[in-house]
Amino acid sequence: MDEAGSGRGARLAASLRADRRILLVALLFFALGAVWLGSAAHYHGDERYYTDAALRMIERHDPWTPVYASGVARLNKPLGTYWLVMATFLTAGVSLFLARLPFLIAGALLVWLTGRLSRVMFPGERAIELLAACIVAADVEIVTLARRSTPDILLILAATATLYGLARIMIAGETGAAPRAWTWIGAGAAIATKGGLGLVVIAFAFASAFVLSRKKGEGAKPVRVRELVSPMTVAIGVAIALAGLLPGWLVTAHATGPTMLEDQVSARLVDSPVAALKQAANYVESLVRHFAPWLALLLLAFFVARPALRDRWRSHKRAFALALAWTAVLFVVFSFANTHRGRYLAPAHPILSCALAAWLFDAARAASVRITARVVTALIALVALFAALMLARVDVAVAVSLAVVAITAWVGWNLERDGARDLRALAFAILAVAAVGAEAVRDFVGPSPVRAACARILAESPTASHTATVGFFESTASQMRVVSGARLDPDVLPADATRAEIGLFGAVLATAAIRSRMEESGFRVEEIGRVEPDLTIASAWRWLTSPDPRAWLAQKGEPVLLGLRKARR
């Protein structure tokens, strides 16, 4: 090996050693997220846009034009996400697990990158970077988005990559190609996966550099705007962005359906200042809800450790300003949108996690903060263990998944023996609840009938292709396409479909309301599952303490019916 290769190998080894703890958190995030990744019980309706389009693009041998299941062009999002799902299907096969796997990997990379971002924002404080990785890994919004076949987690990862490069320039004072590459590749990827918000990231980078070019602050050199730009890195970022955008622009002339501009801008604006204020209030509530445990601890620290919080702010003003400014930009942008989605502010969650980690690490010097975190963690673990014991007699997989909550909290407690161990244990407990415990219970309480229905249809007639869903949303048919490995391609019929319309199909998945029409059409009707029951705390207690929880649960929820008949000769 030559000297240059040896040097690169040594740098890589040193980087891995420095990253080993945040990599461990990222691997834990991936491992816990993978346990129930293939469950149809947490299917989100937007996933169908990308899985249906990927299957149709493969079927039509047209990688340039994403379409709905009906074949109508869908041009309101860039191509990046469609290509990712399509590539996965072509190389690994078609299943819910595989459709979501690239997004879980992106989530794990985000956890790692958040730790790295914290290292730049608060240099020399490894306990803070580890805590930042734990906080973002325990973010229920991030956990949720990382287990969906939707572009949100890709956008968050890309935006964080840009902020990482920007922080290296603005806070660490780095020059050269590496921080610029992170900035522009991240921005290009953001545009290629979600569109317009990538432009917001670029505008924010230049505005921040312009502001900091006019004053020093913290003894650091002023940032020169030209440090953000080099021909090579800009060209790479633009090429990535155009790869996701250009094909859609070229096919717009002959395609039907909304354009990206209509979907992401003109059709999204509020119609009055009052509506904007209401949206702003909604997003304040979203941020508080997503960061509730950490904000509660920070509020406690405001009373018991205020000098430490004040000192941290004074010594790292630029880092906190970057986090708060980016959050404010997203807050303002989406307050003027006519649709409220808590996930729209999620691109700010990683850098906010870094800021919270720094403050909470200082707050943890106060015994009351550590004790509060320890008590909350213990309560979460005890509730999970109690539920595991109650359900062990019914379903071992659910019981083990719930027991993992306590085990994971213990791992967080013992990961490092420093002042933040109580906070890490709490983060690990929340992560385990969101990724494993809650998903296990959801899959048991309200399992999707799709998997059983697909297996039954294919067992009856392995070549069955003329199937339909009746009375369900389109997402049910989309699930069947993916769960069946693309062997089933159901039509979607409304609940008022006539007997003649239903009779055209060889297999029908339907709600209970049309049983008589199915039977009159010659189907053999069987109950294949039930709609998820609406459990309250009181009814959940009755369920857990009943002599036969499985039988008790089987009586709740509306039945789902499967109609089968032999194919006509």
C-alpha cells in the first residue's frame, strides 16, 4: 500500500474510533426498528404513492414517469424516492420489509450524523455528542418516519448533512472541499427527494454566512460567503438535484396530474393571516409534544441549574443560534402552509437535539434532574414489564418485545458511566417503546388482514390476479400489491359496488356490510380478520386482566371478509 493509501486508512480508523459510541446508538436504532419493520399494522397511507409507483415503473419499463396505481402520472414529487424503492424491489424483491429498509438505514445514518453535528457544535465534549445521538434516536417522529416508505426521512438526512457542512464552516472555521461537499450534496439530495425545501436549505446557508461575515462573535473569524462555494461541489449538488427534477419536467407536457409547483407551493398557501397564526400555534404544539420529556427536564433545570444553562449559552452562542435560526425558518415557512403536519418541522429535530443535549448535559449536574429522569425511566420499564408478564400467556413475541424496553433502558444506563447516564437510559427506553413495544402491541391488537388475505388467495389460486377490495381505502389494495410480492394487483371498488360489479372478480376482500352481496355473487365467504378495535385505558385494562385476552380481543372490532371462488373455465 502506498503512503497516500496508508494515510487514508489511518484517518478512517481514527474516525471509526471517534464514532464508535454514536455508531452503537445508530446500530441499536436500526436493530430495534427492524424488528417490526414488515408489519402492516403501522402502514401509512402515503406509502402507497411510492410503492405503487415503483411497481408500475418496473412493469412499464419506464423509470422516468412515476404513476398512481391507476396509471395516471404523479409529478408532484421528485424522482429520488421512487428510484430508491424501485431499485430495492429490483435487487432484493418486493415486500413491506424491503420497501421500508432503505428508509430505516437512512434513519440510522441520521442518528450517526446527528452525533457528528453535535461534535462540531460543541467540540471536545463527547458525552454531549453521544446524548444528542440518543435524543434524536428516541424522537418518536424520527422513529416513525424511518419505518415508512416515504421521502420524509431522506429529506431530514439530507438537510442535516447540509447543516453539518455549514456548521463545519461557520462554527469550526473549516475551509476546503469537505465541508462544502457536505453542504451541497445534502442540499442537492434534499431537492432530489422532496423538492422545494432543498432550496430553503441553500438560502438559509447563504443568509447565515452573510450575517456572520459582518461580525466575528465568540472570538471566531468571520465567515466569508465564498467559503460555501466551489465549482466542483456546486456542480455535484446541482447534478443530484437535476437528476431528481429534470425527468419530471420533461414529461410534464404530455402527462396528467398535478405538477410539483402546484402541489408544493400554489396549492399549499394559507388564505388569511388568521389561518397563518393558527398554523403557527399548531406547530408550537407539535414541537412541544415531540420534545416533551426533554423540555420538561429543561424546565426543571431552569429552576435548579440556571447558571449552568446561562454559561452554556454564552460559550456557544453561534451553535445555539444556528439551531434556533433553522427551526425558526421552518416554523415561518410552514406556518404559511394550509396543511398542518408535525413531520414538516422534523428537519429541525436533529440540530435541536444537539442543542438540547448540551443544555441537558449541564442540567444533569443537578441531582433533581437526574432523579426525575431515573424515575420516569423506571416507570416506563415497570409498565412495559407488567404488560409483558400479562401477555406472556397469550403471545410470546409481544411479551419479549415489551421486555426489550427494560433491557434497552439498562443498556443506555451502562453505556457510559458519566453524568448523562440517566438521560441516556430515558432516551433508550423511549426508543424501545416507540420502535418495538408499541409496534408489537399494535400488531397484536389490530393486525392488518392483508397478510392473511394474500396468503389465502395465493394458496387457493397461485395465479390469482383478478382480485378487488370493496369498501376500503386505496391503501389496502396497495398493501396487497407489496405484501403479495406483486403477484396480486387488486382493483378498488366502493362500498356501494353492485352485485354484478363484485361478481367480475375471483377474490374479494371486503367489509362486513356487503356479506350478502358477496354470497349472492357465488363467493365462499370467510372471516379473515377484524378492524382494529378502539381501546381506551379502561378497556385495555379489562383486556389484559381477562381470563382469555385473545378471545376477548377477537370479539372487538368489525369483521373483515374474504370471498373466494373457483375461477371460471
